[in-house]
Amino acid sequence: MLIQPILGLGIFILLSWLISEQRRRFPVKLVIVGLALQLLLAILLFHVQLFQSLFLMLNKLVLALENATARFCRISWAIF
């Protein structure tokens, strides 16, 4: 179950190394810190109730913005 996401992250890191101009100076420490921050954020979002509530509230805000945009588009295109 964890093989696909780990493999996906590994492939992205490999691709970034392959297209980098300076392969000898690849920022390994930066990659490790980035992966650690990503793991921390995932743990916070999936296991801490406060962050889940905050994320759901943000989701509702984005959905409201999407609905308002769709209504505006229907109104503005109905004029023409």
C-alpha cells in the first residue's frame, strides 16, 4: 500500500536529478528536508483534528468561490 507513493516520490526525485544542470551538486539535504516537511504536513492533516477542521473550512471557502464564479459566468454570458 505504501509502495506506490514511495515509488512516485523516488521517481520525481530521480527525474529532477536527471534534468538538473549540475548533477554533482544536487541538493540532497534540501530534498530530505522537503520530504520531511511533506510527511509532517500529511501527518498533521490526517491525524490532528484541528488541522482537519481547518482544511475542511478552507475547502468550503474554495467551493463557495467556485460556485460564485460559475454563477457570475452564467449571468455574464446570458447577456450576450
